[in-house]
Amino acid sequence: MHGIAMLDGKPFDLAEMADVERELSGLEAAEGEAVRRERLEAAKIEEARLEGLRQTLIVVEEHRLEAADRAEKAARDLAEALKEHRHRCADAARLLRALGVNNVLALDETDHRMSWRLTAALKPLVGHVRRFGQIVFPEARSPYDQPWRAEEQAIAGRYISKALKGDMQ
């Protein structure tokens, strides 16, 4: 505008120009402040998000450690139960033999049978890869995926029944 006024030979009020420049400067400053506030708000939102993740991590970590405790207890309980089962099978085989029942090979193969049952029980954990870390499992198969008690009863039941009746034939 100042250039047009000069070419046309008209007077030009520089104070008006200074007012416009001050207004533009104010707008630029306001825009800068708005951007600063947006960034500050975004940083607050991000910090709140991160704090939420930290709080979630605290809960997840506690659950993870509780699961480790349960897994350890279950593994140790399983080891004790399998040792007890092995001893009980040996006791049963010894008693059956003492009662004259000599064909009790199934009771002598406890570890083999229970390893297959354990493989079948862990199949949902290992899937088709048949690995759990460094442990490699054979392919789980029937009848080892049946209830253990019923299968154990079926294996030795007839021999025990004979021995209890005194029928050794």
C-alpha cells in the first residue's frame, strides 16, 4: 500500500503500517503460544498414557510372577505325585507277585506309560511342534489322553481282582 501511495503521489500514514505489523506480530506470537500449549498438552497426554502403561506393567508383572509360582508348585507336585505313583505301582506289582499273579508287566512299565500320559496332558502347551524350550516330546497319542485313573484301573484291575479272589489262574 505504501508503494501504491508513493507511485500515485498520495500521502501514506506509516503509523497505520506499524499497527498492521504489530497486529501480525501479535498473531504470530499467539500462533506460537497456541502451538506451545498444544505440544504441552500432547506431552501431558503422552505422559499419562505412559503412566497408564507403567501401572498396567506392575499388575502384569505381579500376575506373571504368580503364574511362575503356580507353575513351579504344579511341577514340583507333579514330580512328587509321579514318584509316589511309581512306588505304588512297584508295591502293587510286588504284592501281586507274592499272591501268585506273575503277569504284571504293565505295572512294571509305569514310567513309560506315565511319560506318554504327561506328553498327552502337555500337548495343548506344546502343540504340533512338540517342544517346550529344551524339552522335546514324542507325538501325543491315544489311549494316553484318557483319564489317568480309569486307564490305570483298566491296566491292573483284572490282576488285582484275581488276587483279591484268590484266583491265580
